[in-house]
Amino acid sequence: MKLKISLSIFLAFFMFKITSAQESTQKPIAAEKKFTIENCINRFDKDQVIKTPVGYQYWFIGQKVLDDGQTLKMSVLGPKQSSHAPHKHAGNEMFFVLEGTAQFYLDGKTATGGANTSFMCPDNSEHGISNAGNTDLKYLVIRKY
């Protein structure tokens, strides 16, 4: 129950902040089209996941959905896997762990965190995330492209 409440609060906050990688499985909303409850909800669909060599990802809000490029993606990594090496890019990136144990990397230092842990990667910092556990790591990625 605590997980549901925490996740709901976290998602509500960031969804409110979102006013506008890779292609989305969610269709872009045309500029002239109004936002409605029907086109603002994206329920997870296992048939729309994008498989990766180390797990999969699912774009809830892809790059072309909102005008400002804000995105929301769920990534899943298998045990002891990493999606890619630590890297830098312009813009902040945020992770929120849903399940599993993550190892976070930021500018040469590491720390671990489990479910309900967030990790903020500031603009142009060297950062990364990997699975430190023996079960799948499931986390959200919030980033503006």
C-alpha cells in the first residue's frame, strides 16, 4: 500500500510538471487536438515493449507526444545488467526505482537504492544506473529531449 501511495504521489507530481531516446509507442497528439482523459492515459501494454539486449523498455510518454520533449519511460534490466556505460548529456534526468536494487553512479561515486528511491542526475553530470541485484530492476526515467 505504501508503494502504491508513494508511486502515485511521485507520478502525479511529475505528470503535473510535464507540459510536453527513442520513438514512442504512444501516438503523438496533434497540436490542434485537445488533450482528453482518453489520450492522456497510457496503460502498460506488454505487446508494445521495446526489447533490449539487457531487458526491455516501455515509453509512457515519448519524445514526440509533447511539444517540449518531456518524456516518461519505464526500463527493466535483468540481474547484474546495465543499459549502457555512464555518460553525460545536457539536461537533467531522473530515475525512480519501482522494483529491485539499483546501483547509481554519479561523477565517480556509487550508491545503491531499492524500491521507492529516486536518483536525480544534474545537467552534464556523468551518470549511470545498473542492476545490483539478482532480480529484475524496474525503474522510471524522466527526461526532456
